[in-house]
Amino acid sequence: GEDVEQSLFLSVREGDSSVINCTYTDSSSTYLYWYKQEPGAGLQLLTYIFSNMDMKQDQRLTVLLNKKDKHLSLRIADTQTGDSAIYFCAETLSGNTPLVFGKGTRLSVIA
Amino acid sequence: DAGVIQSPRHEVTEMGQEVTLRCKPISGHNSLFWYRQTMMRGLELLIYFNNNVPIDDSGMPEDRFSAKMPNASFSTLKIQPSEPRDSAVYFCASSSPLARGNQPQHFGDGTRLSIL
């Protein structure tokens, strides 16, 4: 079945870049997403990428997709304490099919 | 624009009671999803609807769980009777399909359910 894997923890110093990695198994995945969840809060859509793209940049966020290796990464430049949260990778086939989520990566930013 | 609206935000009740969670999707979205988040299992799909029709309810844990979408602007998830193991955060999300510009899934703030 479909599976999405992420490392559970990442710790970085304020001002450094963070890179959160994700691997997925479903080669038919068309859309890959990154969501952010702060403590006690809901899921905030950060960015997403279509499978026909290799890279997408949005201000401090850069998403890289390697379809051959089924590997997705999220780079946060100049990481701030406000970036501390859990980051979820998710994949789906289309805009109206369910998301399959990874377990989330807890990012801790050290001042 | 209003996002996905869920109510209540928090619910604490005793086991055996009926629990009803509500969701109003984003206007114009015609896909609606119910997910559950727990520490042990992470985020899991319970059920989803396209154009108010249930498409896949294989994630609904038991017959105690039921979901309806009587119209395009409202959905309910009901648990009857509730049990302590149902304690979790329940999220509703909505989206529109590729033909309408590929809106990604947007989530509500969730309902934090505690069954005592």
C-alpha cells in the first residue's frame, strides 16, 4: 500500500537552514504537500508541488522533488524560532482524493 | 475568505454518550474529508465525500462511527456510543478537483475529543 516516511526529529540553530526529508512509495502520486502543525493547532498548508516539477520556491521555502528516488524535501532558509512545529509530508493522486501522511518531523529551533 | 469551519473546538464527554462533530467546507469545494489524528497512528483518513456522496469509508473504525453530508455546505461525523479509545483530534478538510483549478486540501482547526 501507499506509505510516506519521514524522520521524526530535526534540531537546528536559529538563522541556519533546515532540510526536512520525505520518501514515498506510490509512483502514481501526482501532488506532494507540506503541512505545518503548531502545538494545539490545525494543519496549515505550506506549499505543494506537482509531480511534473523538480523544484518550487516560495520565499524562504524550497521544495525539491526527485521522482526517480521518490524523495521530497523541504528547505527552510534562515530558520526562525517561529518555525518550530511539526512538518507533515503528504501525497495524493488528485485534488479530490485523500492525502496519505507521513508521521511528521518535529523541528526544534534553538536560539 | 472563510476557511473550513469545525465545531466544537473541544468536546469532553463520558463514554457511552453520543458525539456529533460538524464541518462546513470552503464554499465552492466539492470534496470533503474527515481525518483523525492520534499519537500512535498519526493522521488517518476516516471517510471522504465527492459532491456529497461518500466515496470511501473504509477508514471508519467501527459501526459506531457514521458520517453524513446532506448538502454541499455541511457534514457531520457521529460516534455512538463513544469510547475512551475514540479520544483524538478530528480534522475536516475540503478541496476541489483538478478540473476546477486544483485546490489543495485545506484543513479546519480540528475538534479535540476526550472521552472519559
